[in-house]
Amino acid sequence: MNGPSPVLSIENLSIGLPARSDRQYAIRDLSLAIRPGETLCVVGESGSGKSMTAMAAIGLLPPAVTVLSGAVRLDGRDLLTLDEAGWCDVRGRDIGMVFQEPMTSLNPVMRVADQIAETFRAHGLLSQGDRAKRALELLTEVNLPHPELIARAYPHELSGGQRQRVMIAMALALEPKLLIADEPTTALDVTTQAQVLRLIDNLRRKRGTAVLFITHDFGVVAEIADRVAVLQNGELVEQGTATEVLTNPRHPYTKRLLEAVPSLTPPPAKPLQHEPIALKVNALTKTYGGRGLFGTSREVRAANAVTFDIRRGETLGLVGESGSGKSTVGRCVLRLIEPDGGKIEIGDLVFSSLSQHDLRPHRRRIQMVFQDPFASLNPRRKAGYLIAEGPITQGVEPEQAFQDARNLLEKVGLPAQAAERYPHEFSGGQRQRIGIARALAMKPDVLVADEAVSALDVSVQAEILKLLKGLQEELGLSILFITHDLRVAAQICDRVAVMQKGRIVEMAETAHLFANPRDAYTRQLLAAVPGQTRTIARMIDGALDR
């Protein structure tokens, strides 16, 4: 390929996994190159080796893995020969890193400006005053509102999108030659995701920075990639320009990933008008009081007279940006947090009027599937116990509860023997299936799924959505499906309610709402999707039949 020399060159890299792993190699004979001003997207399912590639490029490989062969060169210099002092000099100065979850990467007890200034201090650059000035300039450059206020804030005082912009500012502080972004938009809502992608792309064009972008989302690929590398089980199975890979995929694995990309076209609506109402919420209200930036008092109306109902066998999607109140409504409906007002009915039971003592035997009627099953599953308990525990507390005999747990594991697509394994022995998609089985063990009337597939790659996401729809048809479940991803909502929801600042601003059948949005906010949410979904739909159209 003609053009400038690569900034990053990975040459025949092989990384070995520990002896008891499910395969021998984390990465096997991988070769990639990224040139100045170019964005290379590395895509694949969980466990494909995407993040391991990024960690090798910045010297953060886990101790348990071993580099067996190959080289990772930055401007021709083999980084794998560096000691820790050498890596410390390279990180930040030559290579910047943006991680998936900024809250775990930012120091919770340091103000934002101090964290950015620390980057300069660690490399012995600029005076103290100049560091503070440059931190403010960087916060302005990444389009943060009121950068002088953000500079004095702590990470917990910022939204997810704001924290991600702070991470980008830190990564670009020393104007590195290479920016590595590892799933930086996975947990963000569509509008914030679009803003962050646009920011990274604009900074790349302005500075000529090479970008290694790790993602499982082909919509993101269609938005920003110049070239694409597809990994499967640690091996490179396909590589080419974004147009080549998206319109003419050669490898069956690439085609399978593309087929799993959700679209904005909903399936035909189910005839549910004669089904009884399983959940009815009327004028639900929840207000949080607290402190804003620098201790200023503020009151947030997270749920403001929220009203909806869900019929038996129906899925109602609750969509909106981060902070719109979606999760608050879900937790209030479950009474994991107590609403300030309103009425919640499950069938003929006025759920909201029950005392805590009377509530316990009725909790089984509404259950939750959480976003992160690894955080919600006790790591010290086997899967069978985690599923059987709820029914046992409700009076089911342990022997029967454990047999039911094994049956439920098979129902959600896992072997009955999985009951004897611990959560860490499963993949992310398998753990989510356990979370679903645990919720179903209580034989609920209503299931609340709070961002239940947002952290999963597209193929596993498609499997979980298919599983939920199949279980709904079999068991007559009613589902409140909370999501920031309109593509996912299109695939599973019969109706969609759009939330903004604690209010439902629009609610309609999914196909009708997507085709004829009435509210300006709904149109704004849908407008944030075209670059990722409609573009890719046009590019993929007909390609998979070749």
C-alpha cells in the first residue's frame, strides 16, 4: 500500500493463554498496520481478541498471558522490548488510551483539571499554571459545556458522556501519534454516542492522529472506519476498507456478524388489544434532592407523572437518553426504590399500597434482568443455587427448586450441568441467560429488563433478544424493556414510550412511532441513528446474498 509509513505495525503477533483456557492462543499470528490520520476498526465477538490487541499495543497485557512471537512497532520501534519505565514514557506521550468505562479509569477523589494536569506532570512538561491552562483548553476542545466548571468537578458529578469526553481530553493531552479507543461508546445513549464518535473523528482529521478503534458494533464501523479488521478466536479472518467489508464480506463469520446487526425496521405488531392488562402505572413520581457542582443544592424530578400499561404478552420499550429517568421508573415499578407518589398495579393487586412486610410474598410477580449479570450474580455461588435461591425463600422445597433450576437452564439454552459452575466460568451472554433463568424461576407475570443487552456483542445480543421473545410467547410474559438503543427497541418492542427529563413525551406502536414521530425529542433520537443504522443498511443491502 502506497502512502506514509505506518504509525503502528503489529507483525505476526501470537499471545498464549494459560494452560486451562478454552483455547491455546489469545492472539495468533496477527498482522495489522495503521497509518497517520487513519481509523482502523477491529471488530469481533467477545473473546475474539480485540481488547487483547489493544492491550498489547499499550503494554497492559494481563500477567497470565504470554507473548510467544511477533512484534508491535511504533514508528519502527518494537514496543515489546520496553521495560516498565520505557512504557511509562510511551503511554500518554506517543499512545493515548480511551477505555470503555471512564468511571473506573478516572480517580474519584481528584478534580477533572488535576487529572488532566497529572498527565503533563508525569512527563515533566509545563509549569503548574500552564498545566491548568492547557487542561481548560483541552476540555474546551472536546466540546464540554462550561469547561471552567467541569474542570473543578469530580467524576461522579458528570454524566457518562461528559466523563468519556474527559477521558478523550486526557488521552489527547500530549498529542499522541496513536489513539486507542476500546469500546468507548458501548454504554452511551444514541445522541451521546453520535457526539463522541463525531468528536473522535474530528480530532483525528484535525491532528492527523492514527486511531485503533475496538468495537463489536458494525454501525460504529460504518460511521467512522477507513479500514476494518475482523477477528475470530484470536485470528484475523478478514481485512479491507470499510466499504469492501460492509458491502462484500468474504468470510462466513463476517457475514454472520453483519446479519446480526439490528435494524430500525420493527416486525409486524402482535394483536394484543384483547389481552388483560398485566401492569398498570399511573402518575408515578420520584424526586431526588441533592447537591450539584460545588455543593449547590438542586432537585431532580427523575419521574414526573409517568403513566403507562402493559398487556399480557406485550413488550413496552422505555427509551431515552442517559438521565431521562428510564431506570428510575423501572426500579420504582419493582419497588427497589420507593416512589414519591402514583399507583402501581400488577393484575388486580395494588402493588404500590403494600407495606414492606406484605410486599415480600408478592415480589415474585415482577422480576428484573439487570444490565451487568456479573455484578448481580454472587461470584461465590454456583449457577444452580443462584436460580433456586428465590423459590426456596418463597417456600419451595430445595430438591424441587434445584430440579427446576436445571430445567430453566435448558430452557434458556444452557446445559443442565451448568448448574454446577460458578459465574466466572461463563461468557457474558451465558451469564445473561442465567440472569434470565433466575428471574423466570419466580414465575413472574412481569419482567423488567434494564439495558439487558447493551453490553453484549451483536450476535449474542441477537440470541438474547430471540430468547426473550420465545420465552414471552411460551409463558405469556409482559416485559418492560428499558434501553437507550433504538435499534434494539425496534426488534423486540410492541410499543415504545419515549422519556425525556422524567416525562413520557410520546408513546405509540413501535412501527408507527419510528415512521411518524410527533415529538421533537423523538425525532432528535431517531436522527442520531442514521449514520450508524440506515447507512449500514444501505451498504449491506444485497451484499449478504453474494
